[in-house]
Amino acid sequence: MKQIYLDHASTTPMDPKVIKAIFNCSEKIYGNAGSLHSAGRKAKEALFEARKIVAQILNCKSGEIIFMGSGTESDNLAILGVARALRQNRGEQTKNHIITSSIEHHAVIYPCEQLQKEGFKITFAKVDRDGILELDEFKKIISDETILVSIMYANNEIGTIQPIKEIGEIVKNVRVDREKRQIKTPIYFHTDACQAAGYLDLDVQKLGVDLLTLNGSKIYGPKGVGVLYVRAGVKIDPIIFGGGQENGLRSGTENVAGIVGLAKALEISNKKRATESKRETKLRDYFIKEILKTIPKTFLNGHAEKRLPNNINISVLDIEGEAMLLWLDKYGIFVSTGSACDSQSLEPSHVILALGKPYEYANGNLRFTLGRQTTKKDLDYVLKVLPKIVQDLRKISPVTAK
């Protein structure tokens, strides 16, 4: 059966060059990077080179790159690590305020909810109907007690791109104002850039971020490896303890082959960024136009233009998204409903609901995410199959949206 993979936001197939890099490293470099003998030094050199590649792409110092076990772990360290390092308790005057958005990945939302249990004040900033943070409201939310802002670069479900540079400038202005008023409470800015990598500029100096999260599985690299950029001087406590690897912030023997694979994948993705973004944007816009035209009661979620080149998120009313997903799977078409990381949950997408849309839009949600191998022929096949599936499922659907 023909197979069409349109779930690249969940994970990407590994690039052949990445597989080769991992294989070569696994075959030749087997020592522990913490060992002093030549086998260990060889592993340490491989880590050094991988760290240098990542740092060059992010435009930062090699020492500011911390290798992690995943994007989720990276987000957790950024949120929990900074919050606990900056915790201040002064009776009833608690300077422990964190701002994030209402459409963040659960790798950010859940650590924030944990911090709420620990006494931190968390504000989930609202977004507009397209999923973009409302900057005027954001400015009002920041207070002298705010210690951390965490806003994702591009949303994993609807693909909406946030104005990270503008948010970074706002945080910078707050920092400068505090210095003038001799307020010593730090404020840091973190962004989850897992979905943005390969499509958007990752220059941390231009973005104005203090911490940035990446992972390998979204950029045609290996699963189980991620990155946290931590600007020099940022106060952060570890959440994993042990041998003190990665500047003491991520204990555990480094996955050298995986890290080498991630660096190679990021290097390739960065080189392909401009041409691949242009190609996928053209396919994306064609696919959106055809779906909305050929299937009644379908609606695009997220901003029509300020979205990732590969992201198409559609609500198909009167049908459950899971039912459409399973029917498409029978035809060899692989898509998702919302975030694959939350696929075990029966709850509707918190992202779609945060846009102010009713439950029916979240319930009938489908996410198609394109990749390097996606062609117009692939999309035409989906456009041929999907209308009939929708028609058949609507005939047996117990719910009809007005």
C-alpha cells in the first residue's frame, strides 16, 4: 500500500547522513567522555565538536550548550531549574511569578502546574483567535515579581509563529528598568523552539532569549536527545543529580552518538532552511486552499500566514478527529489530531480551545505536517481520499454542529 507520512511535527525520519554519522560514531567512539584515557578523550572530542556546531548555529558560546535527553527534559530544566534557583520567600511577599502562554506544549504547562503546587504564581497569558500572544496584555502582566517568561517560538499543533523578537525586547526593557530602579530580581526569557528548528532563525542574540529548547526528532535527527541553550550568567539549578556532566546541569553519561547525530541533523536542517521552507509553504497553501474548497464545514486553525511552512491544522465539523485519523491510516496516510505527545488523552486540544473556538472544533481536529519527502502528488492523493471519508463518517455521526 502507498504510504504518505504527514506527521512530521510528531517526529521526522532520520536523514541518511545523520544515520551514517551516528553509525560511524557508535562504531569508532565507545568511551565515556568523562574518562581520562584515550578512548574517553576521543568521546570528549566528539562532544566538543558537536557542541561547537550547535553553538555556531545558535550564535552563542559552546559552554552555553547543554545536551539533554529530549526536548521535554530541556523544557523541564528551563522552567523548574530557573524557578527553583530564583525562589524568594519573604513572608507573604513572594517574588515567584512566571508567565507562559495558554497554548504551550505540556512539557512547559505541566512543570508550571507543578510549580504552582510549590507556591509559585503562574500566569497563562491569552492568545488571539489566531494563536498569537497579545503583546499589550503581556506587558500588563509583567510585574516586579516576574522571574521567568516562557513562550514557544512556533506552536506544535497549529503552527502559529510567535513574535519572539518583540517579546525578547519587552523582557529586555523590563530588565533595564529594574536596574534603573535598583531592583535586583532577575527576569529570564525561555522559548521552546523544537518545532521552529529547520524553518526559522535560531540566532539567540537576535531573538533576545536567555534559554532555548531544541530536540533531535523534529529535525530528521535521533530521538532521545535534546539541547538547552543557557545564556552565561543565568541562574539555574539542576533537576537530575549524579556525576555532574554538562556543567553540572544534566548528570548522566552523555549519549555521544546521539549528540553527534543531533548536531549533524541541525547542521543539515539549517542549510536546507530557506529552500525547504519556500517549497513546503507552496505545498501548504495549495493543500489548505483545496481542503477548504472541496470539503464543507472545514476551518483552518492558526494564523493563515504567520505559521510554520509545513503546518496545516484543520477542524472538520460533525466528525471526531480520531475516527478520521484511523480511516486515513487504512489508506496509508499518517496524520495526527493535535499533539502526538498527548495522544493517550481523551481531552480535546487545549490549544484549539484557547483560540476561543468551541468544543466541536477541537473534537474534529486534524493536523497534517509536511516534510522533505512530501510532494504535490502525495497531497493530491489525500485530497482524493479525504472527502469520501468525511462524507461517510458524517452519515453515521451522532453530532451535527450548527
